[in-house]
Amino acid sequence: MQSDLEVNTLHRKKNHFYAITIILLLISVILLLILYVIEISKTKDNTNDLCLTPYCIKAANYLLESIDETIDPCENFYEFACGKWIKNAIIPPESGEERSISQIVKQLQHSLINLLASNGTEKSKAIMNAHRLYNSCIDEDAIEKEGIDAILSLVNQELGGWPVLQGSTWNETKYDFDRLILKLSEYNNYILFTVKTDVDETNSFIRNIHLGPSNIVSENLIHFSKGIKVLNAYETFFENLTRALTNDSSTIDNDLVDLLKFETDFFQQYITQDRLVFNDTIRTTINNLSHTMNTSFDFSNYVRRLYLFANISLVDTDIVTVYAPNILRFISSIIDQQSPRTVQNYLIWRFMMNRAAHMPKRFRNMSQQYVRTFHGTTSEESRAVTCAYYVNTAMGLVVSKLYVKKYFYKDARAEAIEMVNNIRNAFITMVNHSIWMDSESKIIAIEKARNLRAKIGYPGYLGNDDMAKLDRDYAEYNFNSSYMHNVLSVIRLYSKGSLQMLRHVVDEDDWMDISPTQVNAIHKLTTNEITFPTVIFQAPLFDKQAPKYLNYGGIGVFMGHEIAHGFGDEGKDHNMYGHKFSWWTKETGKAFDVHKECIIEQYDNYTVTQVNRQVKGIKTQDENIADDAALKQSFFAYQQWAKVHKNVDKKLPGLTKYSAEQMFFLNFGHVWCTKMTDESILSYLISDKHSPERFRVNGPTSNFVEFDRVFGCKPGQGNSRVNKCNVW
């Protein structure tokens, strides 16, 4: 409970913050009014060329506070577009980064808290349970009173106990690896292997079972690549957590040594694996799965029992797509070499690492201490933000229903759809002009592009008052005041729901991979569709009242990026329906490889000076090619729009010297402005397939002749390559 003193202090801090915010806003408005007067005096009777709507004033403000005009855009466009922003940006203490589009995230935080904290009058059972889940999360007093009995009971009764907590009394004869892996999977903790239901790659109208290695591989890679400081924090986390959970600490030190040796051996052997084996897939039946895998672990039995947990009885002919089968065999062989105690300790530790964030405060502090070292942060998010995000993750479509009803302007959807179609048409023109793709491949590419389905904003049923589908889909989500009970219920329900989709017909209108309140966008190759959630249709990416050069330079480039993913190294293996089918001719494939080598070499030569690490061109190639194509698509689409809508887009105050086309590029650069801690940029370079934001701006612009024309750049300058890399 907060004391009156704490509450009053918080109010004073808030009032102080609001006062500063109001003052800053007033200063911004005054400065813009001064700029407006200057523009009037300069343009005399041409003031009709200025856009002075509230949004245009806001946009002018954020761009003027971002651009560094001491930098030549032809030498380093990212520094030109973001230099002032980077200089003034402050990385929040609870985050390892700050981005120009962080305002979208911050606005989402505020909106989610407002929606979930106020228990409305909705009669929907799903919405009521979303409120209950949030309330149980925010009630820290109840979490403290509840303690750790529920989680320890689960560990001891269902998972076979945690040896490190039981010391020498742990009974090894009760060790059952198959049962442990199954139980962890039921709680959606796929620590070694992942099993999920997804679209059949050979037929996007049905689903099948997907089996593959978990992200343990990438987690270990990041973990061991970040140096001794992170490793020490990891060890401290283990020691503090285990000592806090037991009175018998006699084996903690030895168990930690064995656990670290297992992880080190795993990592060292993993990095010797051939990179190509990660791209291998095998298509088999559930009946033949164990024979196909040929490991001591019975994969067929494991998958059958897991689906039974979701009340799905598999038949022998059910199809299983196995991803990276040799990596699965490698993981299985590594497990075979370990003692039962080490394996049990490791698997329960990984499970408890994720649960600590939901336990009483002293355990959360242990987790946060490790997270801070890992990401280079100094504090954590407020409890309200943490809980709002948790509910959004757990019940995304329910939260989205509330969000769409209150915050989304439905007429923005129509403009977004128009933009996607314009950008798609620009891409089709680029395909026609391609010099490396032969006629046969072009015909199929254009057909695929026209058949590409775009999901904009939210699924249709969230836009009406009918709650039947939502209540039906979340019928089993029944929560009470016990937060840990609710947390454990959520992860079981999530795992169960995914598995149950196996017998469901594929509905093209379903949103299975992303919710409308997630700040992201995706391209799903197996269904040939792109998705842009409601929440990203905000400044600086999009606004209904914005000049179109801002929208096309913002969300338009995101749209082009997702479209382009269907036509690269991965997209070439999926046809217009998403079915697995190589539709490029051999000649087209060879020509593409030549062009992509240029991109790979270009990005191999980029260095992140902040941490003195090079970008990996091979690893990031697909995203780099999509970035390169995206900028061109959106720019050409805007050019076509401007030809039809002459003199519609007006200039922004204080920025009248820039043409509409230059403003397109300025907003494009601005949306990628980013500042990171060293720890965060290292994690990004290790785990992310995208290039750092600086090169997502300078890479595509340096390859684009239209950028050179617009800014008067000459090949050979820092931001204009002589030998431009052009795939599209």
C-alpha cells in the first residue's frame, strides 16, 4: 500500500511533470507561430501553400527538432534527418533504447492502462475477465500475501521438483524426461523443442503440425556473446533465486557449476553446426516421426500426448513438418550426455526464469537486476504499464476490441487500403522494369502481387457490437483474484488453444499471428498476406490529416517492406496462394543471386562504431533487400498520387524550402531515428535479422537514383554509391 506521503509526492511529481510538459508545448507553439509569421512575410500572398492544421504544426515541430542542417544529406542522410533528435534524445531508464516512433508505444501504454484500469459496463464475459486479469496483476498487496506456494506446488507436484532446492534429498529415480518436457509444453514453455499448429506449407487451406528447435539456440548465443558482466549477472540471478526458495543451500554452488558447464558445452558444440542445416525441412507423418528422427527421445509419443492435452486425438496419417531436423537430433544427443540432475535443474531453471517476473516483489527484483545488466537499463516499467502489456499479450483481441472502439478512426482504414494498393501497383511496375527477372517469372510475380491479401487495422468483427465470437473464443479464460493462478492458467490456455487449431478450417479473416494492439507489421508467406495493426496508424507513421508525403514516407515504406518479402529468397518458394512452390526459373534465380551479392557486400562494409561491430550482410540480406525495395515502391507510389492530386499537399511551416519529395525522404529518415545503450545494440546485432536503423536509412537511399536527383547528390559522395545495388 502507498502511504499518503507517497501518494502526495507522486501527485507533486506528476503536477511538476505536467507543468514542464505544458511549458514545453507552449514554447513549441510560440516558435511555430514565429516561423509562421516569418513564412507569411516571405511568401506574402502564397500563405495558402502552408498547412496550418494542428497535425501539420505537430509534424513541423517533430521534424524541425530532428533535422541537423549542419550535415550534408548527400554525405550522411541519417545524420541529416536524425542528428538533432539523437543529440537530444534520452534513453528511458527502464529501456535500453529510445526511438522516434517510441511515441506510438508510449501512447499505447497510456491507452491500455485507461482501458483496463476502468471497469466499464461491458457485459461481455471476455472483457470482464480481461479486467480481472489486469486487477490481479496490479494488486501487489495480494501478490505478496499469496507468496510462492502456488508456483512451488506446481514445480514439485507436476514437474518432478527442482533438485537444487532439495539438495541431496532429490530422488533421481523419479526423473522422467519425457513427462517433464510434456508438462513444460503444456505450460507453453517449449524450452528445447517447439510444437505448434500452423498453415500447411504445401496447402495454405489446411493446417498441420510444425516441430522444430526452440529459441534456446539464439538465447544461448546472445547470452555467451555479451561477455563476463552478463554471465556474472546470470549466475547471481540463479543463486539469489534458489537461495530465496529453499532452506537447504548445500548443493547450490555445485549445481550451478554443472548447469553452466552444460550450457557452455551446448553453446560450443552448437556453433560448430553447419548453418545450412537450419534451412532443412522434412515432411512426414506422426506415425513415422520417431523413425524419421531416429533419436532416443520418442518424438511421436511426445507430440501425440501433447495434442491429447488439447483434446485432439492424432491419427497416424496426420502430417508433421519438421524444421532443422539435424538440430533437433543435436539437442537430443546433448541431453542424452547429461546427468538427470543437470537436465532437471536446467529445465526447471529456464521455466522459473520466466515465472520470476510474476512472483512477489523480492523475486521480481532479482529478475530485474539481471534484465538491467543484460539491456543496460537502470529501472523498470511502472507496474501499471507492465500489467497492461501482460494483459495485451495474454488476451490481445479482447484488448483490441476495447482499443478499436475508443481510439481508432475507422475512415483511416480506407486511406490505408488505398495506399497499399498504390504501393502494390508501384511494385508491379518495378517487376515489369526488372532486368534480371525473365518473362515467365515476371508473369507469376505480378499474379502473386495482385493476389496478395492485405489485412488493415483489425478483423471486421471487432468493429461491431456483436461480442459472440470474442466470448466464444475466450470462453475458457476465467480468472479470479489470484495472480499466479491466472498466470499459470493463461500459459496453459495459450498452449491448448494453439494445438486445438489443428482441426479448424483456415479462415483468411482470422488474426492468428499478430493482434491489432501490437506495434509491428508482418508478411505471412504461407498465406500470401500482409498485416498492419491498428496501433501503428499514428504519428509519425500516419495520420488522416497529414500531407501524403509524410504518410508515404512513413507507413508507406513499412507497407512496401512487407510486400517485398514475398518476392525474395524466401518468397520465391511460395506461390500466389502461399503454397510451397518454387516459381522462379533457374535463370531468374541465378540472376537474383548476382544482384543480392551486391547488397550483402554493401552491408558487410557497415560498422556500428558505438560498439565497433560489423553488420553481417548474409544474415540481414532478406531484410536489406526488402528495405531497398520498400523505399522505391513508396516513393514511386507517392509520385503517381501527386500527379493525379496536383497541388493538394501543402508545405509545413518552417520547412518551406524543402520540396514535397524531399519531405517524403525526411519523414522516412525520421521514423528510423534511434538511440540505444551498448548492451541493447549488441543484443540487436546478435539476434535481429534487420540492420541497425542508421543503415536502414543510408543503405536504401545510397542505392536510389531518385534520392540523388531530389537532393542533388553525386555518385561517390558518402550517401550516394557509385555502383548502386539494385535488386528491384
